[in-house]
Amino acid sequence: MDIEKSRELWDRLENEPERAYRAFESYRNLPSGERTLIEAYRQHVGNPHAAKPSDTWSRWSSEFAWRERAAAYDAHIDRLREKSIEKVIQQEAEEQARQVERVRNRFNE
């Protein structure tokens, strides 16, 4: 049985053309503090001096809610980072507990 994975807000929308989604990826992948339509356009076209995004980009940005989708993606990445940090802290605490137990056992011998 083929189970389709649940779609996330930042995934390609059903009515979103491939070109529009690739443009959104350029926008989404910028650091949030540098994320602007013009910077995404410049990155996408590979020209850091491009004057401004096309009207098509502006329309896509509004029509496909780039700002909201990128914010949802940022929140997702933040949660993943937090979980990873918690996992590392837990592993480190477990390792320290093992070391303390080994030392304690040596003193008891």
C-alpha cells in the first residue's frame, strides 16, 4: 500500500507551478534576516545587481503566501534544532552518569 506523506506548508502546493515553487525555494532558503523578494530574485538569477524581481515573482509571492510558508519552515527548522540539542544534552548526561558509575565502582573495589 502506498501511503502519501503528509504535505507541509512549505512543500509545493497543488496549484503552484514548478517555476513558482523553485522561486519560492530561493526565497525560503535565505536566512530569515536577509529574506527579501529582491534578494531571493538576485540569488535565483545569479545576479547580485539585479534591479528588482519581475512582476511575476511579486504575484507568485502574494498568491502562494511565501512569507507565511517561509515562516512555517523556519519554525520547523527551529524545532528540529531544539530536538537535536536536547538529544545531544541527553546523550552527554547519560555518558557522564556512566563515567560517575565507573569511578564509584572503582572506589568500591
